[in-house]
Amino acid sequence: MTQKVAVLGTGKIGEALLSGMIRAGWPTENLMVTARRAERAAELRERYGVEAVGNVEAAKTADTLILTVKPQDMGVLLEELAPHIPAERLVISGAAGVPTTFFEERLAPGTPVVRVMTNTPALVDEAMSVISGGTHASEADLRHAEEIFNGVGKTLRVPESQQDAATALSGSGPAYFYFLVEAMTDAGILLGLPRDKAHDLIVQAAIGAAVMLRDSGEHPVKLRENVTSPAGTTISAIRELENHGVRAALIAALEAARDRSRELASGQG
């Protein structure tokens, strides 16, 4: 935690990462941020007590650069930064679909690049951040990335060839659950419950189920079977889900998300 770390393009995820690092014990004097708008930079400086600088100054002075801009903006940002990033500087990318080779081709030869796909539960320190090293990233670089992202949840290393799948499953994953909760809330209203009560019931069921999946060590099939009694209410609902092809629809949805990640990587906006 003695290295200087700069978060560039500090939006919601960047701010969540910044606040998580501070809670994990990173000294604020070793943290800096950049933002597109001056008022946003001032807001972050006031809220967290960190230094707000320009992109070029961050590139020149920080030991680690975390790039959190949108994938379509990454090329322009690298054009600005490349002349100022020495080869020993660690660059961490949080841009979906952008491979480490994209950075390596635009930065000084030998620059270590680490690709990270995190997700929005970083806002509540429950993120899953999937980490892959580029050609020049060392074990120390990967451990450093893990140290940073462990501040907002859990980390998992995968080969970069699996990043598109991880993006589909984990990066976009929270949205699928929100969609399911939305649909179940509507069903609860249809069944006669007020919206607030339906929402509370479903959210607590989701939290309880998630904790059991995490802590019990049981396979999800086993946990589902524990709820599903013969000729009961649950099996009737499961039958309807299967009749409507929900399992197949989920698989197709994840394949579509993976394919879109690949399109982003190939420059198809």
C-alpha cells in the first residue's frame, strides 16, 4: 500500500474502487483520481481527501494506473497517456471486451498490463473481479491487482481467453438477478401482494439463497431439491419455468453477452 495508485476516469465503479481501497487501509496520500469534469474531480477530492489531477500528471507520477473509462473511450485516452507512461508502469484496465494486446500495442514495449472485469456490487464491497495478466505482467503485478480489488469484494484469476465468458457471467450477472427480482415482484402484485411487501419477500429470499449457496458447499441442484417436495408448490413452478424454456433462454442470453464482449474487443461499437 506504499505505491501511488491513480484511478483515471473516476465514474461509479472507479469511485467504488477508490472508497474500497481507503476502507482497506490505503493511505489517501498515495491515491489520486482524474475525472472528465472539473466539478467531478473537486467532488472526489472533497469527499475522499485524495489528490485530483490531470491524466498526464497521473501517468507521470503514479506507480499504478487504473483505467476505468468506457471501452469506446480507451483508444483516445491511451493516445493522451502513451507518451508519458514509462515501461515499468503497471496499467490495469477495467474496460469490458478490450484485450491486453490493445494496450500493449499502444504503450512502451514491455509495459505490464492487467485486465480486470469487476461488477457493480463493488458499490457495496461484494464485487467479483476477474483478473487476467497480459504478456508482460508478472506474478507481483497480478498480486498487486488482487490487493487493490480485494478492497471491494472477491477476486478470481482466469486466462484472458476466458474473460469474455466471465464478462457475460459475472460482469453483467447482477443485471440478470435484478431482472428476475423485477419479474417476481410483478408476479407478487398479480397474486395480490402490495409492491413493497412483494419486493421485501423476494429480496430476502434472494439474499438467503445466495448465502446458502456461498456457505453451505452444496450443489445448487441439491439446495433446490431441498425446497421441492413431491407434488408441491415449488415443483409446479419449476415445471412452468421448464415449459417456458427459461433455462435455454438464460444460456442463450449469456452467449449473446459473450458475443457482444467479443464485438467490443474487435472494435464493433
